[in-house]
Amino acid sequence: MKRLIVAMAVILGATVLLARPGGELETESAGLTYEVTALKGKLLRETPLPEEKLALGSTLRSGAVLRTGWWASAEISCPVRSAHFKVEPSTRVRLTDDVPGVLLDLQKGSVRAWFDALASEAPSERLVTTPSAVLAVRGTEYGVSVSNKGDTTVVVFHGVVEVRDLARHQERVMLQAGMFCTVPRGEGPTSPRAHGISAGDFDRGMMPGNSGHATSPGMGSESGPHSPGSSSGSGSSSGSRSSGGGSKGGGHGR
């Protein structure tokens, strides 16, 4: 809860509330609907209770907490925000509903995110939070991973990601495609460095500087409308992006 309060303070400072025509402010992520668009292995909804094993096509509301199994991965889309998240194995996320503009809070593990152009012309932030960082997109595909200590690593494949630490210890970092940075818990972002990996490498558990060794099994990417040419794992459904493929509408979404 303390982390979410801090995140709210950071985001409000960045003016992430939207004004309706009548001047009333609305929370961007409140009441949004998400959908499971691809699934490999076990995906559990931990809250709201009772715990439930989800299937392909399941719909979810803001506030749900999800967890993938050791060999599992899933893709979660938020159609109204044109946002897509591949939740990697052994990962826990919350579909947030109490912080303006935040679509997903990554609590543990890894997520690859990509964002299509918004159909609406209304200004909108599409944010992801972690225990140490707030990430804002600018027509982007990126990967984000949280360690057991709560440190965050952000790897950008396309577009630009604005990276801030939750406590705002230092100025934001604008992370360009091909670059990565880390945000140690309680500290500011490190200087950007080249990462040299593709989106497919990230899906297989590879991170910058770890010599390409996967950190967890079962991270292969599945094929589908967002991933022409990528291999399909057994029992998986369509929806993943290709290894290193460009974002649909990349450079146009916010």
C-alpha cells in the first residue's frame, strides 16, 4: 500500500489525471476490463477470492492479482487502452485500479509490454509500476523485470520509455530503443546502456549481462496476429509478438 501511495504522488506530479469535458477528473484505470488473449500453462487469479484458474478468453477487472506458474506464460490485453502485456513464468502482477493512469503493477518476475496507437485523440498516460519504478510509454515495446530484492530492470525494444524511481531521487531517464537501465529499490535509475537482446531473447529469460542464460524455463514466445514468424509452443494460443518484432502502431501510441 505504501508503494502505491508513493506511486500516486509521483504520477499526480506528472499530471496523469484526465479532465472530462465538464471539468470533472476521472481515474484512467478505474473499472477497466482486461482479457486473456494467449495462454500457455497455468494462470491463477489470486484475488478477488476465491482463487481461480483462468482460461483463454477469460475477462478480468481492475484490481485482480494474477500469478503464472513456473512453466507458464500469458498475454493480457486492455483493449480500451490498446495495451498488451506478456506475463512471463513465475510472475505476479496486479491490474491496478487505485492509481491514476497505471494499468499494471509488476510485483515479481517479468513482463513484456507493447502499446498500439490509441483510437481516441484524448490525452492518456499508460503506466506500469514496480517496487522501485514508474514507467511511461511513448509508442513502445519493452521488457521489465523485478528481482527478489525489488530492483527493476527495463529493456527497450522499440520506441521510448520514461523511467522514474518511485521516490524521485533523481531526474527521469528517457530510455531509447536498444538501451536498458536498472532502478535499484530506494535509488534512482542508472545511466542507459546498450542491451543487445531481442524481444524473443527476453521471452526466453535472457537479460543484459547474463551471457544469454535463461533465468526460468518455458519462456519461449508463441505465434499469432502480433507475432508473424515466431515459433509456437505446444498448447499455446496466438497473440505474442515476434522476437525483436516492431510494435503495431509503434511510434504513434503514447
